[in-house]
Amino acid sequence: MEVGRSLWILIIIKLIVIFLILRLFFFKPELGKYKTDRDKADHVIENLTK
């Protein structure tokens, strides 16, 4: 029982680390520089239609 618990803790820690690394390097908060929702929407539409 103790081995299973430690393995689950290890899996959870690895998932947290993986998601943090993905967020830092791949999902940058690019929309944070826009103040209004209209500016954010315009930016998204412009990038989707390129």
C-alpha cells in the first residue's frame, strides 16, 4: 500500500512540473498587453485569419 501511495505522489509531482514547464515556454500570456476585450478579440481574429 505504501508503494502505491508514493507512486501516485510521484506521478502528481511530475504532472505539475510538466504543466508548469509547458505554461512557461508554450502558453505565454500574449493577450495581457491588451487592456480591453475588444483589443484582445481583434488580436485573436487577426492571428486566426493570417
